[in-house]
Amino acid sequence: MAFAKEIPNHAQAFHWSKVTRFLTRQAKQMRSGGWPVFWRKFLKLFHLLLMLPFALPVVLLIRLLRPFIVIRFGQLVSHRIGHFAGNTEVYLCERDAGINVPRQSFMDIWYHMPSITNLQLKKMWGRILHIWPAILAEPTDRLSRFLPGRNAHMVTWRDDQPRDVHNVLERFPPHLSFLPEEDHQGQDSLKILGVPGNAPFVCFHARDSAYLKTIYDHFDTSYHDYRDSNINNYVPAAEELTRRGYYAIRMGSIVTEALNVSNPRIIDYAANGYRTDFMDIYLGAKCAFFISSGTGIDSIPEIFRRPYMFVNLVPLERAHTWNATHVFIPKKHWLRNERRFMTFREILDSSTGRFMYTQQFEQHGIELIEDTPEEIMALAIEMDERLKGTWRTTKEDEELQRRFWALYKPSELHGKIKSRVGADFLRQHFDWLE
């Protein structure tokens, strides 16, 4: 295919220095956000310069202490809930496993970004992490990065995507837990929402552009729009799950539209006025399983080791592959000029499987087609029956799984692959495995 090798993978695409990338990113953000962004960055720079005389003695002391204890700094990606939750939990599990940590005694000091996406999550991380006020920690960290020996004092972790490439989430229990009074608060809030005590519930969420357009109204966030999907396509699956004994809770903070449903067991938590930062975390932590399209909020069930399923997944090569209870189905890739769907092999053998921007799909004439309500329902039924132990697989299904995962090449994105593609989806599209 003509476009297959035009956009190289991320490991090959960037050869600029970190400084050049940083300056380019700052210039782009200021062009996009205008004067408000310029002044915010100017004030931040002014603050850093003002604090440098106070930070210098701290940095020197940290260097002197290094023979005895290594003190490292890291910034929590607190402005996006998926990174705030997932990146931090993966870091803690890798730390427990002895991955990316010094061989001698060490202490990691964290600070938040200026924007905090969820105050309950901030509170819970504060119980187990050493978190300094950013007004002190950030100048110290920035200055340390300009001096010799900088690498030893920087937390080594993934601050881009919360990917469990070492399969550590299955090895360690969740690091976060609710206090007894928080559990009582959560149970009381469930009753207010209409979920009786001890009743099982699932959460479902469809990513749309309303949240980013509202929170980051000074930026053009349309580059994320390729991930959007229609919440109404999830309703038949929610209806089926209520027939199977669940309550179904629609998640979200800022959404494009409310649900139009009459089923009292389907609760539009995202639009009914009862949404809180606390319940965003509690619901994700306590649900029987979570249905999502691969967006930030689904990191909450993951860090609490709750099962989750993805529909409308894209990009395909960035599938979550490390969770044995995870199942997913991807969006379909329609080639406009050739009037046909791309095969899984074509997607994964080209750079298409790593596309992260709406414009990349548009430039290559690819229209992303959402999963149908029937496909979503089939995956929800499979998820329910797998968790209940009533799902029956076949030799043909296992062969389709083997053929699909054989298309994934070893890369920095994956460790041991344990997840599954929806059985019904592969049966319907087995020809895309050729």
C-alpha cells in the first residue's frame, strides 16, 4: 500500500534534541492558545527564575547525600485522569518489582502539574507518595536537570502512555484503597444513584470531544477526535446487561448529550447532576466490569484490578495486551479510494496501527467506522459470561486468536500478551487475518 511506510514509527521519527522538541512544543502551544497561554508560560518561567536561589542549596544538598541516599524528582501527570491514575500505578508496581530504580537506598519526591483532574485521586496518591508543593519541588527539579549528575535524580518512568510492558499489574495488589468512611460514603452515594446495596453494576463510557473542548478551550483538540464514538450505540449492550442482573452506569464528566432511556436500571451518572470526583473513582473501583472506548477514565478500574473491555479501539497497535481479563474490538479502517476495509495485517504492518492524530487518518484516506450496537452487545455478553465462568470457547475461536496475535511484532509497546479480541468480532471478520 502506498502509504504504508510514509510515516515511520515513533522510535525512528524523532532525532531532534530534547531542547529543540521542548521549544517547538512551547511555540506550538502559544500559537494555538494565544496570549492567555503566553502569559501563563511567562509567569511560570518568572516563578522558576525567582525560586532558583532557594532551589540551589537544596540541589547541592541532594548531591552531597547521594552516597547515602538517592533523592529523585518526578512530576505527576495530574492534568489527565488516565495518566494521573495509570502512569502512577504502573510506576509503583515497577518500583516494587525493582524496575527502573537505583540499587541503593532512594526516595522519590513528586509534585503535581498546575491542573488537577481529580481531587479524590490527588488525595489518595497523597497518602502513599512523597508529594511536595510544586512551588518548591518544580524549581528544584528543573535546576537539578541542568547540572551534572542529573540522570541519577530524575524518576525513570513512562510519562506518556500508561503501558504495563513488564506485566507488573498482575503481580502486585492495588496501591490505592478507600478509608472506611470513604466506603460508607460510596455506598450511600450508590443508593442515591438508585443502585441497591450489594447490587452488581457495570460502568460504560464513550469518549467524545466535549470534555477536552471545554477544559482546553484555548487549544485545538480536534487531533483527538478520531477516538470519539456515539454513546447511543452502547445502550443495547447496557439494556442486555440489565436483563442479566446488572445496573448500568454511564460515566463521564462533561458529555455531548444525555442518554434518552427509560430503563430505571440504566443510570446516566454523567448527566444527572450527581457526578463528583469521589464517585468517579469509587464507581470505577467497585464495578463488576467497565466498558470503554480506550480513554482516560478506564484507567481507574485498571489500577483497582477490575475487569474492563474496550470497543472502538484505535490505534490498533496500542491495544492493552497485558490483562488476562481484558477483551476488545477495534474500529474498522475503511479506505475511501479503494472502497474496502483494511485487513489487520495491513494496519499492523504499516504505520497505521500507531497513528495518534485525526489528521493522519484523513491524509491517508482512512475513514474510521464505529463498532455497531450488535458488535458491542456481543462483546459485553462475552465479557459477562467469561467472568461468570459460563463462556464456552471453541478450537476455531482459539485459532483465530492465535492468528490475530501472530500479527503483532515484538516492540516497546508490549510485554507478554494476555488480552483477547472479541470472539464474535473475529468470526465475522476472519478474512481480515489474511
